[in-house]
Amino acid sequence: MTPSDPDGAAARIARLRELLAHHSYRYHVLDDPEIGDAEYDALYRELQELESAYPDLVTPDSPTQRVGEAPVSDLVKVDHLQRMLSLANVRSAAELRAWIQRMRNFLAREGIEEPSFEFVAEPKIDGLAMSLVYEHGLLVRGVTRGDGQTGEDVTHNLRTIAQIPLRLRGAEPPALVEVRGEVYMSLPDFQALNERRAAAGESTFMNPRNSAAGTVRQLDPRLAAGRPLSFWAYQLGVVSGGLGFATHRAALEWLREAGFPVHPDIRVLASEDAVVAQCEQWQQRRGSLDFEIDGVVVKVNDLELQRRLGVVGREPRWAVAWKFPPTTAVTTLLDIGWNPGKFGDLHPYAMLEPVHVGGVTVKQATLHNEEDLARKDLRVGEPVIVLRAGDVIPQVVAPAPHVAERSARPQRPRPPEHCPVCGTRTVKPEGSVFTKCPNHACPGRRIQLLTHFVAAMDIEGLGERQVLAFMERGWVQGAADIYRLREREEELVEIPGYGETSVRKLLDAIEASKTRPFGRVLFAIGIEEVGDVTGRALARQLGDIDTLLNASPDELEQTPGVGPKMAAAIHAQLADPAMRALIAALREHGLQFAQERTLGREGTLAGRTIVLTGTLPGITREQATEMIVEAGGKVTGSVSKKTDYVVAGASAGTKLARAEALGVPVLDEAGLLGLLATGPDVKS
DNA sequence: CCACCTCGAGTTCA
DNA sequence: CTCGAGGTGG
């Protein structure tokens, strides 16, 4: 039948969409269908026919549009509305209890005594965390977690997942709501997919997680639609326009009502013991679920308490992941290899008879350092225990049982006497856990150093492989030579894998790297103890390379985060002639070796550290703190030589005495107010 | 002096 | 992602 008037069609289309959304929900989310597949298909086809007759009436939330999108050409990076955090891990009941105790301590310091905790325990699904944004009830965007700050837009693939509603159920959806959850592939779906692929002569996937990850990042949604993904919702993110919940549990209920799958066995638990019992129970059930879980997430139920607990680093204080013990396997230790790091340290690694463990095949594992190797008492040729859990890097933990009791065991592995790369006699510096190749020109360590440089300078199109190719041809020996590649434009094209365009791109990227700020350059040139944060801090503190090169260890120590040890190490390395030569050469090429000397944020007290002591006559301690922070300063509790000022009121105590001993300027309230208004006098 | 936090460094597999 | 160590704050 074909309705003759568009208005009748519009009504029927709307009705069909409602019906289809309802039945899809019953089938995919509730797992309780009301109609058979044939009936559903009939409704779906009717909608398809109507929509093709009236293309103007097609809307993005129509069930027919789940697979309708054209392939995207690239995955677009998108900033999250709110950072996606990671979770601290606990591996035992004791650690879980310690976490709860830490929260109590923290809250006590905040003035909340005896908080009444309730917890929610949820299975931690081994999939991919996703952020879904709904505007006025309509799915507008789905983004992968990425680094927590920025993820990739994979909306086109998420729309193909039947368990993700295109439109929220229920009237009055909020203006904007962000739903967080996990996209995963169920074990039966994974097996079926692999069987299909094997039958078709295609490669099979390693594990459900990789399979889901590969699918979500497909450019063509039709490919994704052919691979069965599922979804669990577990958290509300940003919400604007309605929805005020008191508890996490209530938020989950709302998610369920809005049409998302929420795991049915998520419980509110009132005591530590109950939480531990629940975690252990999930651990028992682990093998009988039809999806993989690698732990249990435990959250504080009360959202106001969550807010008070806040975030430390990249982790919320109010949630932890209870991690299950990792899976292990036994395999043979074939040999121990030694790799030079970027500072010449020789790092031992285990070469293993390939073994399947925790969803991947492991054939290599790091042994960190000689102490680690000795502690584990490993011998080449013997069976060893290999461990790997979900997202954990594989580890060799010990010799297989009984091996250690054998009477005739192979020799203990020893660090090489000669560098395995350049043959130079190795040295073992006093107090170091590493044997070192002392040869600064050792190709092994140069590769590492150069690879680090190009990564730090964000030079795209230049990875370890290309660095190696350039070094083998003798075109590049150190970082400065990168900036001479321009002179070899014609020769570059001859390298396999390089065409005219990629050479052009590479040279442009190299040119662009000259604008990287001073702090990043300091990180890139490879100074031990200096990572990107300390690099930036040094740049801010010293301002330019000459000041830095002439700075005494004491002056370096004024930098936030730099103590005596780091100061001494940095000072010594900067004095090295090879380092000076590298800096001089890079300077010639026009890299950034100076920057505005901004100590902290804007404000009259930017970068200053102030300690308050005693009672001020006119303002409270809180007000004073707020004013100082407002002006870009920092308030700390104890006086050190990094303290710029001490503000002392009535009945000041030991802090005042210490300030006088250290020669730190002491102010009264009026002095503080003056300082806030005009800023510190410029020190000569 | 201790506890917590931050930073640096190395690393596996697809 | 995890480990260890240095640094900072209480």
C-alpha cells in the first residue's frame, strides 16, 4: 500500500519508528522480544519503502539510518566535554580497605567526620570506553576515550550498535546529556565472527577487545555493521537542563529508563565487607559470563560525596578498579637480550618461546634491570612463568615451580662485558642498577636518542624505522643532522616507502619543528631526569639557554620540581662538551632556545610561594589564601628556601622563626595587601 | 619524619 | 600502563 498523501505517510512513518525502536529495545536491551523476527522485518521494510517514497521525511534517528552513513575519510579528533578519567587499581581486600581509609582521612581533613559511605560495585567490562552525547534526546556524537582529553569521533560506527538508542526514551529529555559506557564484543559474537572470517579465508581476531577496537575505528560503517558490537552504560557525564540525582545508583536507573543497557546486577553495598564479598563474587562468576571482565569498579554512591572527594592527577578519589589476578602461562626462556636505552643503559629482556596468555601471544618481555633479573633467578633454557592481564604489559615473574630446586641449573645470566651493538667494553657506574655502554657514539643508543628527539619535537613521518634508514646511509648521526636533510631532497626520494609527497611532508614537518617552544627542546635533546614537565619548568625558570648553561646547581634547584639530586645531574650533563656542541648546532638551525620568563600564571603574585602563620587582624586565613591564589600565587604550609614571603599575624609560631633563620621576607597584613596590589619589587 | 603525589623512563602486541 | 624515585607538603 502506498498512501497518497504525505501527511498520512508522515504519521505512519512516525508510528513505524516508534514501533521499531520499541521492539528493538525489547529485543536488544531487555532481551525479551514481543514479536518475531519476521514481523519486525516486515515493519522495517514498510518504513524503508515509505522513506524512499518520501525522502524528505528521513531523519537521523530513524532505525533505517543506523547503517546509512557514507564512510568517513578520516577519524576526527574531538575534545571531550569533560575529561575521561582513569581509575586507581586495587588488587586485594587490604588495598580496597586502604582506599576507603584514605577517603575517610581526606574527608576528615575537609571537615567531614564519619561519612556514611555507600558503594556501588559494577563489573569492569573489557572493551572500549565511549562518550555518547545526546542533544534534546538525539544521539549527536560518540567519541572514543583517547587520552582522556581528546578522543576520536566514531559516531558513524556507534549508530550501527542496536543497543545504543538513537533517541532517548521518555518525554522531556535534557538539553544535553553525556552517557559513558563500554563498547564490547560478547564472547559468542566474537567466536561466531571468527568462525565466519576463518571460513571466508580472512584473518581472525586475537581477542574480543581487539576485535571491538578494530571495529569501532573502521572508517566504513557498513563494515562495522557486519560485526556485532554491544554496549553497557555505566556513568552519566555532563548534563545540562534537568536531571539532578543524589546518587550514582539513581543515575544508572535513569540510564536504564532512557533505553540503555545497564548491567542488571549492579548493587548498592553498605559496608566494606559487603564490597569485598561482592568483588570476590564477581571474580567467581567471571568465567560464566558471556563477556570478558577484568575486574570490578567500586564507586562511592553519593554524588555529593564524589564531588567533595574530587580528582587527584588523572584519577577520581571516589572510585577504584578491583583488578582480578592476571592469567599466567609457562614457556621456555630462550635467551636474554640486552638493549641500550637512550642514555646507554643496557636493559635486559627475555626472548620467549611464543606462548598464548591473557588473549595475546607473547614472545618477548622486559626484565627491567639486572636487580630484577637476579631477584627472579631466571636461567636461559628453563621454563618460566609468564603473566599478562588485560591491558598489562607481559611480565616474566619467576622460574616454573620445581625448576629452582634442580641441582644442575644453567649459569646465571650476566650482563654483557661488551656492548651488544658497538662492542665497546661496558661499565657499571657506582650505585646504578644498569650496566652501561659508555660510547656516546654507539649506534644503538643514538637511535634511541634520535627517536626520542623526533617524537618529542613532534616531527611526523619520522619514526624509528626512518631514523635507522637515515643513520645507515650516514646522513644522520645526531639530532642536528635532521635539519640538514633538506639538502638531500633528491636522495630522500630513493628510500623505499618515500615518494615526492612524503618527502615534502617530512621536510615541512622538520621545518615546523623549529617553532617548538624552548621547554620542549630541552626535553627533546635528551637530558637525564628531564622529561617534558621538567623541561618546561626549566624553560620558565631560566628563560634562555645561556642562563641555563651558566646556572649553578643551586640556581637550578629554584625550579619547581627540581631538588638537589636532579640539579646536580642536570648541571653535570649540561657541562658535557658533546651536549654543548649539540645545543650550539641546533641553535644554528634556528630552534627555540629562549622564551618569556613567566613564573606561573598572570597576576601580581604569579609564581610566588607564600606561607601564612598566626592570626591576621582584618581577614581570615581562607580569605587571604583565596586572594593570593587569585593573584597567581601559591600558599603552602611550611617554610622552605623556596618560600618567597611569610605573612605573620598575632601569635605566630615556629614558621616565623624559621623564616627569619632562612632570611625569607616577613610581612604583616598591610604588607600582604600591598603586595597583592602592586606585586613584588623586581629583584635585582 | 612520613605519606602522598608527580615525573621520568621503558615497553608489548595488533 | 607500571615501576621507582625524587620532591613536596603536613
